[in-house]
Amino acid sequence: MRRLEFLITQVRNSTDNKDTNGISNSEIVGYFNDAQRYITSLIFKVNPYADLFKSQIEFDADPTGEYQLPSDCFSTNAISMVEGRFAETENNKGYTRIKPVSESEFSYIFGYMTRDNKVSISGQNSIANLEKIRITYFKQLPTLDIRQAKVQAVSSGVSILLSSTPTDLYVMDDHCSAVDAQGDQQVSNIYFTNISGSALLTSNTAGVTNSMYITAGKNSCNKSLLPDVCEAYLLDYVKQRIYTRNNYEDANKQNYFTEQQKQDIISIFSKNKKDDDTIPITDVSFLFF
């Protein structure tokens, strides 16, 4: 996928919106993020186990039995698997699956449930020497942004000096990320306290170097992590948004994706493995006992 600046240029040229006074870069950036979220929601509905969106997080066992869902978890119903480890082994590092239970079963059946953006493990784990918890979930992709400014120097634990004043950054977020020259995220969740100037006042400087660029957002990057084949769909969506914006009378008539485009996107992320999900039963002799 190309960096966002190139996609914005292509959209401006194809929609005859080269004047940034007519429609700003920040507005078009918002449309690209809407497009990415729309595609993500479409995939989650049909294949919540898509590999691109799959992520895992491990926790040490907590006596409270509660584990906060990561900030990039798509939603509370986006958990595909919860596992517990009672002793490390070569087989799956000792992890075994923990089954979900209802709230009414929680007090007497070992399992997990989600509540208040947390995974809760039932109290019976206290007798089983639970060591770790591993959660597999459907993640949100990093948001998209243009390069706000280049990093010029870093004062460890104090500030990040930029090559220019990132005026859009201060009105978009009080968090930013650092990306490399290719647009890939290198450092996330950089919180800054000032609202002007060419230096970001922040203690979150670890990993930031003067070869990087700043993008707006706690978890952002300069190019989408969607596969290259999705670039055309991002462009089509944004073009339709711009068309609707400039033609208010036609706003109710616009579909950002046709039904064929939706099906094409779904097919890109559809489950296509040929193996069975479970091992078939071939020995049926037990049926005759």
C-alpha cells in the first residue's frame, strides 16, 4: 500500500479538487480512515478470524481474575479465544482453551465472560495454579495520517523537536505516533502536553529517532496495513465521499461501495482453507458397546 500522501494526490486529481482551500487534507484523511473502518467492519461481520486482524496478548495470572482488553481490540465481542496456562509444556506452551460461560454460570463453572471491557475468569482458577492467560482477538488497524512533521532531534524524556510546526496535529489529537520513511509505525502512544510550537513536550521519547516522522493519533501510521489489493477500494470510497460532499442534493443516493465491491472485499478475506476444522472420527466401534 502506498503512503497516504500519494493516495490523497490521486484522489484530488481524479475528483478535480486540487485546491486545499476547497477541501482540506485533514478532511480527506478522515475519509480514508472512514473507508478503512468500513472495510474492517465488513470483514468482522463475515470472518472475525481473518489472519490480518488477529492479535494476541498475554497476562500473568491475576488474583482478581480480571484482565483489561487491549486498546486495539475491535469490540468486546471480538474475542476469538481465551486460553490458560497451568504449566509450561512443549505443546502450545502449555496453554489450553478456556470456554466462555454465561453470567449465571460464572459462580460455579470454570470459564470466562466479558464485562466492562474486561475478560473475567471464574473464581475456580484459584485451585488450579493458573500461571498465565492468553487472549486472541480481532484488532483494529492503526489509523491513517499524513506526515505532520519530521523529527529533528530528541531530548530524552523531555521533548521531540520537529523540523516544522505541525499546525494540524494540535487540533486533531493530543497523542501522536512516529513512523519511518516508508510510513510504518515505529513508536505509538506518544502523549504531548503543549498545543503549539515545533517541539512536542513529552516524556514518551523512547525509540523515537531523527529519521522518523510524526503522525497524529495514539495508534497511527502513514500507510494502511490492508493488503495492496484494497487500495482501489479505499480510493473509490473517498471519491464517493468527496462527490457527496460537493453535491448535497445527491447525498441520499450515494452508496460508497456497490454490492459487487462489497462481495469482492469479502472474498479477499474469506476463509479459504481446505482442511476440516476438527479431526474426523473414523473409529466407530464405540457405538456398538
